[in-house]
Amino acid sequence: MTRQIVLDTETTGLDPKQGHRIIEVGCVELINRQLTGRHFHYYLNPEREIEAEAMKVHGITNEFLLDKPKFSQIVEELFTFIKGAELIIHNAAFDVNFLNHEFRLTGGGWGAIADHCTVFDTLTNARQLHPGQKNNLDALCKRYSIDNSQRDLHGALLDAQILARVYLAMTGGQVNLFDETLNAEIVANTDVAKLAMKRNDKLRLTVLTATTEELAAHQAYLDLIKKSAGGKCLWDEFIVTDK
């Protein structure tokens, strides 16, 4: 089982070394590249003012955060949620630096992110796939036809949900194949099809075997996907051989 957590944060400013803090953390879970519906999300009281420029980005106000928990109050729950997973983060160095800073401030001996998780940076991957192009989240949504119409401002949970779909498209395509709603519809339609076959004993399906030329063309297409996805192609793992 491969467990991945797509993670994003919002902060009071750009640099934890200047005393800036996390004010929102959002995570969504992927198991074997499928969205499970599990998520982790909190707004946090940073115990300091938010910079005006940061507020323009995420729209979160100081007043809104006054009654929210402090990071130290949610750190154990967050740590449990992400431990052992591969973290999928856009511009990972930013979020990881802030998380490590927050872990240290609690004084709880949590260690660093690298001690408990591996990290996949979608920004680094996007720059390798699309050199010289814009590779921010909005640009990637446009490039991979991901709906981000609700993203008027940055938000940790919303951005994590969007990034999950961008990541799936960027590393293997077929985003909709992993959509929970679509999967439910496929299962339902499969059940209907099975029932119809049981009710019709005369129903027979013709199986057409691919020709050598068709198999070669299929493999060439998989090789093209693998090249565009940085060497990864999910469907290339499913090799059918004659027995």
C-alpha cells in the first residue's frame, strides 16, 4: 500500500526565521493514487500579526484566528496523520521549513519532517517536465485541465485538493479514473451489467485479440506517456503475457 499526503500551508509571512508562523494547514490522503476522502484541516492562532501582503494572498484576518487553536494543540494529530507517508507539496522547501520551525517551537521532540516522511516536490517535477514555462498551481491547472474556478484566494485545504488532482495528472494522467464519484458509478454500472448477463443466458461476448501492429502502437504510446511523465507510467506496469 502506497500512502501519500498532499499538503499545503498558509502563513503570516514568508520566513519563519523572522518569526512568521503557520495559520492554516490542509492535507488530503491518497492510497495507491486514489483519493480516500480523508483529510486534515485546521486554522491556527499564530500568536502574532499577519503581514498585509500575506493577507492579500490568502484573505485570512487576524480577527478570524483569535479563537483558533495554537499549533502546539494540534501537533500530535498532525504528526499522526502524516507520519510514514510521502508528502506531496508544491514548492516543498517553503512548507517543510515552516513545519520544522513549528515542530521545534513546541519543544515536544517531534524531530524534522525528513525524519518521518519522504517529500515529493511538484514544483521541481513541473520544472523538469515544462522548462521555461510558468509552473505555479494555476498554470498547472490550466495545462492539465483541472478545475480551479473556486480558487479566488489561496487556501490550504482547497489548494491541497487541487494539487492532488494536478499531481495525479502530471505523474500519470487519467485523473478522473481516481475520482471517488466516478469509481462509484463504475462499480454501480458494472453491477448492472453483471445482472443483465445473468438474465440473458444467450448473451455471449466476442473477445478480439490485438494484432502485433496494434500492440506495438500501444507500447509506443505508453513510452510517450512515460517520457512526458518523467519516467513514470502506471499502465506500463500491467503487462499481459500468454500462458
